[in-house]
Amino acid sequence: MITEITDLNSLDRYVKTSGLKFREAILRYYKELGEKLGYSVRENASIIKNGVNYGKIDLIWLEPNIAFITEFGNLEEIYKHLWKILEYSPNQAVFLLSSKSSCKAEDADKIIERSGLIGEKKNIFLLMDVTDKKVVRKPTV
């Protein structure tokens, strides 16, 4: 399954031919891929625990419990996504980032690797640069 997720050439072709905006095309690609693989897919899923709403996750494949996050803004935005992921506790978290934004995959990787709060959960993260078509971090679980 990791091979399908990390096929950035297929993603790039889809984005170019979809007629959608960049972020929308990426999320649609992974939504359709999840459905093709037979998973139940949820978009903009709210993460609510103990009566606290931590915000929404862009996309979730329910059966394998994989969360997808896109961020093309500032690096500081990565912290809110990390918090949501830690609260949700998926089996795998896919961060789709762009080297053309301020939130680069390499910088997010450093935050994940060095954070004491993330601890052993750092092994669930898959970080990809969708602009430069490269995988920066693979999960080890």
C-alpha cells in the first residue's frame, strides 16, 4: 500500500489532467485511490475527543486508519496538524507538503524527529514533497 501512496508520478499526472486546483486535485487523487483500494474514505473529518474539537483532518482511509494532511502555508501550521494527528492516533499519517511553500517536508521532518512530545509516534509519519516529487520520510511501522 505504501507504494500506491508514494507514486508521485501518478499523482502528478492526475493533478495536471484533473482541471482542479492543486490542493483539491491532490485530495481527490487520494480519495479515489482509497476507494479504488476498497477503503471507506472520510473527508474533512472532525477530531473530537473528550468533548474537545481538535479540528479537521483532510482525508482519512478508515480501515487501514491512514490520515492525510495537506499543508502549503507556513511552517508553524505543521504544529496544529501534528497535534490533531497525535490526538487521532492513526496507524499512519501522510503529510503532503510542497517545497514551494514555507512548510517544507524537510523542516517538518526535523520537527517530527526532534520533538519529545511525538516520541515513538514519529514512526507513523510519511512525509512527501508533492512539488519536487520525493519522499522525505517513510513510516517504520
